[in-house]
Amino acid sequence: MRIPIERQPIRVYPDAKRVIARFFFNGEQRAKEIIERVMKLSEDEVFAIISPLLQEFSKRHRNITKILYRHCNRVRSFIESVGFDPEELTSYRKLLMGSYFTHEYSIESAAFFNPSIIEDPDQSELEAGQKRLIISFRAVGEGHISSIAFRRAIINRDSKIEVLPVGNYVDEAEIIRNTTTFEKKLFFEKIVTARIDPKIVKELKGQLDEKFDYDTLQRTVLDLQHKDINDSKKTEYEKILWLSDSYSSISFSLDTDISDRVIFPMSELERKGIEDARFVKFTDNGGPATYYATYTAFDGALIMPKLLQTADFHSFKIRPLHGKGASNKNLALFPRKVNGYYTMLSRIDGCNNYIMYSNNINLWETPIKLQEPLHSWELVQIGNCGSPIETDHGWLVITHGVGPMRKYCLGASLFKLDDPSVEIGRLKEPLLVPNQDEREGYVPNVVYSCGGIINNGKLILPYGLSDYSSSFAVIELNALLDKVISDPRV
């Protein structure tokens, strides 16, 4: 008999009105042609075009003039190459120039799913029994490009969830100048996984110290690129710089609501999307909380697991994860160290669950197989649905299983607190299966989650519906634990 589950009467749908203004570039030759055409316009013609444009789009973006200036500056070298001095352009001409290199992108027009839920760092001014939540989502827009979007919610003492209205604008983060010091060994391990020409890698490796900064790396790569007259290798050099861009910091304006913030792909190694962020509130020996999220960067061919770190959801650090265990998807960090080690779940082979321990949160070696498919509804693969949740009886891990007809169901397992490599029990039947109202969507017959929380003795589990929209389930924790314990692994 399955455990009773209360499905909340709430759906979070994609909203095509949620747009950002992105840089639009159609190639060097086209860019030069556009610039020359704009430069032929008189100042009166420039003003007549840009003035109504600003009025129209200022209602859709927080600071459209700042965006247009920034995009004009990105084609500065092309302006110079066709014989004009960017410094001599009037403000209105710069804005107009920027507008021709700008397009709106609807970040969640296609889907809004695979949520992860955590407590908001700000729990002020709430009524008794309420808790403020932050929910992350995988937002999908044109071209199936994924980004990380947020909503704020309130849960009351009866476990009823209210997702709060969104803000009026959506903002991308400002990318802060890369000041990372790279460790040679780790950096070149990641280069190997990126499948870059070994000859180029060997030559670059010989010219770098054991530690180097971004500027040194960039200068060295550009020098090698200029010496190599083989145009076919140009992309190989660029891949190295793309990889270095995977180390970055981003920041949102303090006057934005959490629902206004979107973490959009920032480098070529993310150009096809950043997927399925699993957020967790991490504490160490009673110190201040740090919020981490593991997610998957995808460039159309290469999968790169990455780690997002923040204390306030305004500023974030982003780093790739290294080591044999940092491959494929489904990495999920434990909310604290276990026996003095950072601990992580992974699925390095695409089929089985693994566990890893490390002294370094960015370096993961020696994955140990933890679970393999056991029941009929998970025979294709098993994976985690977010970070383990600590309970008095053990580490509760919500899993996903893929069965016949590629149906995704959710399950649950329990592991020993002091030794999470030991499985105490696993549900024989799914915890949650897609019902008739949930099975239609971008990918039919799928329920999936990236992380839940415990509140007032209940498991609050957000979940995606067939890779299109999202909802919430509430489960009595003790009933779930009793059932998992009574269903031993074998």
C-alpha cells in the first residue's frame, strides 16, 4: 500500500512574459554592415527611431538604456574596424546601435519545472507558524536553453504553500571580473574531459606555472593562437578560454526581488543550458549557513557538473567540479560534513547511485556504488532527487526511478547517519507516480524533483510535471520513514 500523499492544489506554469534583453550577434560581416547603415543616419533620424523605442521597452526592462549602452560597447571593435571612433558617437546613436544588437529572450516560454526548495535566509516579519521559502526552477525558453530561475513562497502551519507574485522585471546577473587563481593540475584535468586537441594542451601546459591567474592564461592562449596559422585549430584555443570562464562570480542588484533574478548561461560551455540545480543549506560546526547548488552545464555535447555558492542569493560564486566522481549528472551535496568529510551523491555511469567523500568541496574522487536499480519501476536507472535530508532515523534520500515506457517515478531510501554508505531501507513501490493530470507535457509520464525540506513533521516535496510545469506534494514524515524502514533493501 502506498503512503498517502497530499497533492497541493497549485501549479506553477511557464510565463512567456518573463523576458530578458540579450546581446544579439549574427556574425562579424553582418555586424559591420549594420554599423555602417546606422552611421549613415542623420541625428534627427537616429532620435526619431530611438525615442519611441526607449518608451516602449522601458516598460519591459528595469534599465533598458544601460543594456543598450553595454551592447553597443560589445561591438566597439567592429565600429572601429569600419572607420569610426566610438567615443565620437552621440548618446542617442550609441543607444540605437546597441538596440540593433539586442533581442528579447523569454526565459521560461517553453517550460518551468524540476524545482528545488530551501528556507529563505530572511525569516523576518512572519506570522506564527509561517516559513518563507525560496524555490529554484529549471526555466526553458527558445531553443530549449535552460536557466535557473527563482520564486519566493510562504508555507503556513498547515503546510499550505502560497507562491508569491513575481516582480515586474527579470534581470541577468552582472558577471564580476574573473580573479580566480587556477591550480594547474585541476585545470588540466578538466581540459582532458573537454576533449581539446592534446598537442595544444601539451604546449599550453609547458608554459604555465603550477598556479596562474586568468590574465596569464588568456595572454598565453592568445600568444599560442597567433603563432598557429592553422585556422581549423582556432576553436580548440577558444575552448580553453571558455573553460576558464566557467570560474566566475556574479551579482544581482540589491533592489531586485528574488523572482527578478535569473542565472542564464554565461559561457560557451553552458550555451545549451544550465540544468536541474539542487540547492542545499549547508552548515559546518554551527557556523553561518552557506547555500550551495550543484547543477549541470551543457554545450550540446559535453556535460560539466558545476557548483554554485551564495550566502544571500544576491552574489554567487561558480566553479566547475573536478575529479573522477564529478562527471555526468545528478550530483547532490549533503547538508553538512559526515565524519569530517564533505559528502556527495552522484550518478557517474548514468544508471546507479554513488556516494563520495572529500576534504575539498570542489574535488571528488573515488565514487563508491551506493544503489543500483532494484524494482520494476526503476530498472532503467536510479538517481537522487536532491540533497539528502537529515532525520532522527537516518539520511532520507528521495530518488527517481525510470521504468517501462520511460516513466519517471519518485521513490525514497534511508541511509545510516554515521555511515551513509549503508542503506537501511528502500520503498518497494513508488512514492509518487504521474497521475492522469500530470502525465502530459514536454516529456510525458515524468515526475521529478531537485530537493525538498521538512516542515512541522512533514516532507514538503516540489516536483516537476512532465518537464512542463511544477507542483507540490506534502507527506507525513513519520509515515514515510516507517514505511521505508519496514521495506528493507532485500
